[in-house]
Amino acid sequence: MIIPMSVEDHHFRREDRASLWLRLARHVEAHPDDLVIALENLDRWQALGRVHPGPIHEWRKRILAARNSPEGMRALIDFMAEPNHDSEPIKSCSPFVGLPIAPVA
């Protein structure tokens, strides 16, 4: 049995991933101190013994580089803003949960 989707279904309101990553990139560029939130998330996940720590290590490397140099920050912002969410598996493990980004209008 096929159940028709209504316009009230949350799938109709979900922001596409490319737009979300672009908003996250713009937020990090404007508020680089908020990267501490991402690092705290990574620390917590690592302490919990995440089964696949690869994304944690990769994000930590990118974020620390961003905090240490303008070139690192530019590389992080560019990576986040690229519509590469399907080709970059680490984006499925986003440490940016909890960033105070503005909701989609």
C-alpha cells in the first residue's frame, strides 16, 4: 500500500545538505570561536569510544589547522561550503551539532 505524502510531511521542509553545509561554513567564517563547540563534540564522541574514529580524527585535524592559520581556516571553510557531501563521507559525521546557526527562513 502506498501512502501519499502530504505537504505537512517533514521531508518537504528539510533543508538540502548542500545549503546546510554552506550555512555552516558561513557561520564558522563569521564566528570562528564557535569551532570550540565542534571540538567539544569530537572530544565527547571520542570519550564514548566511537566505533569508527576516522571521521573524528579527520575533523579534529581540519579544525585545529583552521584555528592555527588563516590558510587552514580558508581550507576548512572551502571544504565545508563545497557541495561534496556525497563524495566526502566525513560530512555524514558532522561535529557542528549545537552551533547557533540561524534557522532557515
